[in-house]
Amino acid sequence: MLHPCAKINLGLNIVSRRPDGYHNLETVFYPIPLYDTLEVVAEPLADAPALVITGNAVEGPPERNLVVRAYQLLAADYDLPPVSIRLHKTIPSQAGMGGGSSDGAFMLRLLNDQFQLGIDTSRLQQYAMKLGADCPFFITSEPAYATGIGEQLEPLPHLSQQLSGLYIAIVKPPVAVSTRDAYAAITPCKPDHCCRDIVAEPVAKWRNLLTNDFEPPLFAMHPQLAAIKAQLYDMGAIYAQMSGSGSALFGLFASMPQQLEQRFPNCFTYAASLA
């Protein structure tokens, strides 16, 4: 059994459009203590992997789920038995927190360990890239500066120590964000300050420097998102931002934020220490 973690983006800048239709970006991925639960049991008499999902999940065909695709990737190269997969979702879906990507990457890790496949970290990241651009990050789940389409990772080991002692609040409203529409509204541009350099500064300086390029178009489409960010600052957040392409927002606090459920009714809320 493993516990796939969520991530937040500390800054997210779309710097250029690629010939393949994707975009080059600059961002800092940071793992946070919000977890799904993933368990795999070998089923020698079964014909194919069986998937059971509980908790906070979006309905969809099992064959499209990244944990099933991760199994199929490794089963194409290794002699894996059919398995029963149990996935309990706590990380909200469609939030910009990488929940599905984390599940897929952790499935690769779990299969590698459980069936003693002997795949090293670099090779696991290559498999993870076939699942999605941010999946390689979750193979190690360590703070990293990401470029390319999110797959080129530079570890930032100092960041965990820098954020130690702070608290995080997550607020995910019932807002469906169209990432395609968000990208269409962005004109790629190199930022004045690289997020890798900004996060080396004290968190108190981030507010005026660290940006997410998705915020302006998505806040215009969904004013509720802008209101949540403003409320996080009103509560005393040192820094607040939307994660990824949303619709979850987070705030970093000096003390544990209180009464999130009351302050943000009808939203998914979560608070934890970044010890």
C-alpha cells in the first residue's frame, strides 16, 4: 500500500508555444501532505486488472484511469499477474493538484516494489512521462523546478526547510475549469523573475513576485476563484495562489488556519502543517 500525495505549483509561467502544440512552462512543484490511498493485490485467476475507486472521485471508464494505464505500461514489458486495484480518493479531482498524475506515478512505484521489477528511478520517470507531463515529478515527490512541459526537473532541496513550520490551507470550489480555454487566453511570455529564484527568497516576498499565468483569464471567467484568493489573504495568508490550472487555491500561513468549512461553504477544504 502507498499513499500518493498532492502537489501545489509555486508560480506557473507559460513561456512559449511549442511546434507540437504544447507549451513550455516554468514552475515549482511542491508536494503537500494530502494523500490518496493505493493498494494492489495479485489475482492469479483473474483475466485483467480490476479497479475499485472510493472517496472523492470523478466517474469515468476504468481503462482511462492512470493507475490502470500504469499497470498496462509495465505489463507490456514485464510479466505481471492480473491484479485487483483499490484506490481511495481524498485529493480532489480537476483541482490543479496532480491527484490523477500522482496516482499513476505511485502505481508504477508500487508495482515495481511489490513485484520486485528492479526498475531504477530514471526509468520509472520515463514510464511516468508516458502517463502525463507532471507524472515524473511524483516518482520522487520532492520539491523541484520544472521546465519543458513539466517533465524536466531540477531538485530544490532547500525548499522543504524553507517552508517548514508553515501551514497550508486548500480551498477547492465546485468550479469546472477548462484548461484548453485557459491556455487559449494566454499569450506566452518569459516572466520578469524566474519562479526558481523567487522561491529562494523569504515567503513574505512572494506575494508581489510569484505569479500564476492562469489566474488572470480564469479569474475573469470564474470570479469566485479571485474572491477565494482575496479571502485567504484576509485570513492572514503570507502567500496565496491558484494551483496549476485550478480550480483549487492555497494559502500559506504562519499558524493553522481555522474554520475553513464555515468560511468556504460548499467547497472542499483542507489544512495541514508543512513540518
